[in-house]
Amino acid sequence: MSNDVIIGGYRQINLMMTGQTSQVWEVVEVTSGRHFALKLLLPETVRNAEHRQFLYHEARVAMAMSHPNIIKVLKLVQDKHNPYMIMEFFPGKNLKLRIMHKDPLIREKGHKIITQAASGLAHVNAKGWVHRDVKPDNILVNSSGEVRIIDFALAQKITGPGLFGWFRRRRQTSGTRSYMSPEQIRGEPLDGRADVYSFGASLYEMVTGRPPFRGLSPNDLLNRHLREKPVSPIVHNPDVTDEMAELILRMLAKDKKDRIQGFPEFLAAFRNIRIYRSDKLERSAT
């Protein structure tokens, strides 16, 4: 498939993902034979300066990270006609697909998946960033339960507008409606507790197969995040333990002061929690 297409010394060999504005390809570096992932904008979006800025922003933020559970971005090429970034090749499905297909790996490696994802997000916040789009789609999981956090296009500095002031002004309330914290919906200044909320919504979906809120319309969904108390995950899956359900509900507190205050606190609480009543506690090295 497109074996003869070479971009910047990388030969396209397999289309991994197509999004609204971009594609991710598995590529081989011609000089070394090593496999990487290449993300580039679609032809219809590459001429849009804002889309190019999102790609540059995503690459720069990810390149500032150094953690085994965050996708490694190795290179950014700021070509006006064909910008792209080179990432490590990580052959794994996103958590959303695994949830939709009721993949047994979610249960078998649940503790490992959650611990690694939270560890990666702890690093993001410790580096001074809010991811702002934490959701199952942005958590890659391979067949052994290894995790990579991806997609920093909406990431925002926790303090001050900094280098990306334009970004803060233009995209204040951006995110994915099923996982957005109340303060993110209201366009308030964010810190790591916004990511805690989004991760809590993701965990809710992971253990129940559905997000904490569903709406009759986009605005209805946002209003539920602002005003409606989520029902316990146990309502949708009686096999979820009381401790796990309580932890997730604490992550979903409307007021960030009532929430788990960060991923280190979450990891400390989660370490000895059993996710499902019928399972033994899985202890996996991260």
C-alpha cells in the first residue's frame, strides 16, 4: 500500500489511523530500516495555518516529555506544504476500541493499564501541562498491556499563557464533551485536577462500557457534567468493587477541591484496590 511514497526519508508502508485533520502512518526509515510512526495533515487541511499550528504544538509538547508511558515524538518538520512529525512506532489499539469490542485484555491487565496511564499523566502535570483531552481514544494499549498517552494538540500550560497564549485564547473550552471537567466547560484556568476528572470519566467507561453521562444533545451532555451527579459504576456493572467505584466518583467531583488532587494521590489510593469483585488484585510492574 503506497510502498513507493517516501516523505523526508521515510517510506510509508501502512496506514494506522485517519482522523478529522490528519493521518498516522507506519513508516520505515530508508537509511536504517527502522520502523516509526509518521503523523501528517490531510491534503484538505494542510493549507490551514491553524491546523499546522496544532500539529506543531502537539509535537513540541510531546517532545518536552520523557516518560515510558508517553508516546515519544522524535522529530518535527515545519514544512508549510507538508508538515509532519515522527514518533516511536507503538503497535497498539486505543482503549476506546478495546472497550467497544469488550476486549478481555481490559480485565486481564486492568491494574497495569490504569497504573501506567496515570503514571504518564502524572508526568504531564509535573512538567507543568494539562493534557485537556484525556479519554480512552488517547490511551494506546498494546497486547501485553503496555500504555502510551498520545495527542497533545490541546495541551495547555498550567500557569500563565506562556508561549502559547494564542492557543489559550482561541481554544479555551476545547475538549471532548464526554470527558470534560466542569471547569474546562466553563473556560476557567485549569490545573492537573481537570485531567483527573477526565481520567475518572475514562475509568468509568473502562469498567462499565459507557461514559458517566449521556446527553440528548451536545449542550445537554455538557450540562450534565456541570450539574448532574453520576450514578455509581456499580449500577452498570455490579462486579465493580465498592472501593473502585468510590475512587472513580471522587475523581468525578464537580468541585475540583473535592476531587482526588492529582495523579500521585490517585496512584497511592489505587495501588491496593481491587477493580472487580470476582478478580484477585493484579500487581504488575509498570
